[in-house]
Amino acid sequence: MNMRAAFYEKEITPPLGSQIPGGFVKRVATGVLDRLYVKAAVFELDDTVLALVAADAVNLSADTHDAIVRRINQFIRIPGEQVTVCATHTHLGVPCGEPVGSVRDDAYMDWLHIAAADCVVLACQRLKACTLMFGEEELTGIAFNRNYVMRDGSIRTNPFDQIGQIERAYSGTDPSVPVLWAKAEDGTVLGAVTSFACHQDTIHGNEYSGDYSSAAAEFLKERFGNDFIFVYFPGTCGDINHIDPMGLPYAKAHYRSMGRALGGVVERVIVSGSCPVRDDNLSVKTEWLKLEPRQAAEEQIHDAECRLRDQELQNPELQDSYERMMDRLLIHYNDSRRESVEVPVQVAVIGGVYFIALPGEVYHRVGLDIRNGLKGNSCILATLANGNYGYIPTADMFSTDVYEIQLCGNSFLPEETAELITRTVLRLAVADRE
């Protein structure tokens, strides 16, 4: 039996008035720039089914993954380890809540679980024989490392208030755009799965949008028809965003030009830059890493509480500064701290293409190390997968003071996590080849 594939999408734009997470402040939606979606790509070979789900959210919890799996299994049997659920990481997405700022809308999220699961079920009902194709290009000029070495030797995140003091970028980016796409027997292009390493935080305000991936999806529907489904996953973009501090300020519509650039690369790969992949190999392996979260010292908590108390007494109406926000996040994290956490690492093989689902907001160098370790084998790297596990910087960053290592609910895993994830992925990949 040859591999079969299908795609499905559902609109999930919340009502106006819902809260938008992604900035640690309360934001209420007043409009819609782009409709929000949840999308599924499903692959089947013999008795193995792999379901890949992407939703326009800044983050999704492990409970969300589990709720989606339970709903799927009311209709069809797919083990939870064969279901990948990722947030696209748009900062103008669904009301999934955050540690400080916006509040989770439980009723809406319950409905989202149903919509996401139904995408998988409906895709399974449409599975058909197809030819799977893979190609890869690079996209440069729209993504930049957001940590910088300053002239005084310090390393800062997004130091746009001190551009003249920047010496150089601390590191580079990952420009890869891998594209796995499916073509039906009649030649129809059904859909594509891709990832790209750049934060989806290019727009500010109170209007819903899937950010540049929404613009890319719109571009590709214009090229391949309204039934074409573009399933985007965030690549290893924990330290990458769209801002070049040496460049000009960006207009609000910049995300659309980014989306057209990404969509243009995907289109070129589909039209002329792909090769067929094997249709006799589909497997999934998941390993859980048991880790001990970093803990705050009592002195840290005491100092943060004192600063917040003093600021509240001096000016209770003052909008939170960066420092005040980080104090709130630290205290919230300390109040809800856990002794251990299990973090999933998932390695799937679709034909000859690795689909690697990583937890959290992973630094781009982890992705480069994985690609190098796979020694030329095709791969798609997806992050923010199967739970909300915060930033995963490389170990060298913990000697700095960059944003991504500041202890809170968005950065709590130990220093060795990036290396452990890399080793785990490569071990699972090698085991598959043997």
C-alpha cells in the first residue's frame, strides 16, 4: 500500500472583545486583519497515521494537545504520540491566555479543541493516494538575530534604543524553507507543509491576524486555488525576529511583504524545485525528557516583591515597564513552580523526510546542529510543539542577560536542555535509519 495524504482547515477567528495574548498586557480584540485558522495535514501508510496540526495561537498547552487527541479518538483511533499540535506563534491569535496579562477563555478553547480535532478527522475522511514531493530553498533578508553584542561587551536583546552602541549581531539565522507537498493523481496540488525560523510578532495592535504566515497562505491560494492548504510551523526562531536594527522602520503592512516572500519561495519549490519522496515509509517516535526546572532564589523573589510594592505605592497607574513586567512574571512563576517537568521530543519520518517537533521556542543554532547531524537528510523543524515549554536557548546564553533566559513561565528549563534535545533528536533519527 502506498502512502495517502490529505489536508483540512477550519476558521477559528474568535469574537471581537476576546483577549489577545502575546504581550503580557490585557489587549481586547477590536477587529480582524486576517482570519485565524487551525489546519491539519494527515499522512497514512498501512496502519500508521501521522496527524500534524497547526493553530493560529501564540502558545498551546500540553492539555490542549491531549484534549484534541481525546476528541479525535471519539471518531478514529490515532495514538497521541502520532499527533503533533503546534502553535504558529502569532501574537495576534486566539485567547489561550498567558501568565500575566490576558486571561484564557476556557469556553473558546474548549471549542478550539473540537475544531482542531475535527480538522484531523475530516482530513482522514479525505485521504487519497498522492505523490509526495520535497524541496528546499533559502529565504534571506527578512529575518534577523535579535541578540546583539554591544560596544561595552554586553549582550542585549532588541537594543533598538541604543542602535549606535551595537557592535554586531551575536549570531546568525536559519534561512531554510523546507517544503513537503502533496500532488493528487490528477495533478492537483493538495497542500504543503513548511517551516521558517522567524518570530510571528511583526504586527502590533488589537486586530486578529496569523501574521506573515496568513499572508503567505493567501498568496498561495491565489496561485494554486482556494482548496490549497498551507500548513505553516514556526522553525527554530527563539532568537530570530523580523527587525533589522540598522534598517528603516517597518510599516504595518510589512508582514504582508514577508508573507509574499515566503509564499514565493514555497511556490518556486512546488513549481520547479522538488523531487518525489519515498511513499513506503511512515514512522513516529516520541521521547519524554524529564527535566528539573530552574528555581528562583528567595532573595530574587523578595527583591522583586519589594520593587513592585514600592512602584505600586509611588504610582499605581503607571504602565508596566519591562523590569516591572519581568518581576511580575518571576513572582507568578515562583507561585506555580514545579519540581519536575516532562518535555516531549518527536521525530517522524514521512517518506524520506524527517518531521521533527520540538518543544518551546528553540534557538536557531539547535536547528542548525540538528540539520548538520542529519548529514544532508531532508527535514522540517517545527517548534512550540505539544505544549508550552518556554524559551530554549543554547547553553552559552546563560552567561548573558538576554531576555530569553530571564526566569519565568516563559523561560524555566535548565541550561542543558538545548543540548539534550539535539542529542535526543539525532539518536531517534539514527535509530530510524538502522
